Amino acid sequence: MKLNKIKNSVQDNDNLLPLVNIIFLLLIFFMLAGVIAKQKEMYDVELASAIIEDYMDTEENIIFIKSNGDIIFNDMALPIDDLDKKLTSIKDDKIIVAADKSVTTGKLNKILLKINKNKISNVTLLSNEK
């Protein structure tokens, strides 16, 4: 009597693993690229040009100054008179200022004086890399 051996048929799915990895990497890339592009266009601020050596993107307090002089502090639009109240609520002494390139030095100086009045010593002025 002859017995037939039952062969375990195992399908080779190892070829799909690199494809799945590439698909997930592309998905992550496009998700991050979309978020970065959205944040840059959110407040319609065109930065001035300068050479930036090191900049680390962290969760910090940030002031956007639009070309018409409107101020956005931590994603909230507010008049310049209310800026003092918001600056007193800052826990650390770090702030980032992103001013439109058409903002006059007088408008920028008013905001920098308010920052100095609230004893915030670490001020970063954002600009485009040249």
C-alpha cells in the first residue's frame, strides 16, 4: 500500500512585505507634506529673506504679523492692545516672531517693545532662507 505524502503548500508572501513598507512610507510622506504646506499658507505671511543655520520646530509661543498689521498670537487673532495681556501669561521666556516682509519697522518695533516690557528675553525672528 502506497501512502501519498501530503505536501504543505505554503504560499510565499515575502514579496508583498517591501511593497507594503513603501506604501506606508509614501502615505506618511504625503500626510506630513500636506500638513507643512497647510501651516505655511494659513496666515498669509510672506517672510523676509535671511540665512538661517539651525532652526528646530518645537511647540513654542509664536506671533504672526500680517502685511496689514494684524497680529495672530498662538493661532488667535487679537488687537495690539490685548497683546500685553497674552504676553504676561507666557510661562517661559521664549517667543517666535514671524513678520511679513512688508511690515514696517515701526509696527515691528511696537511689538518688540511689548515683548521686552514683559521681560521675554529669548526672541527668534523668522525669515526665509536665502
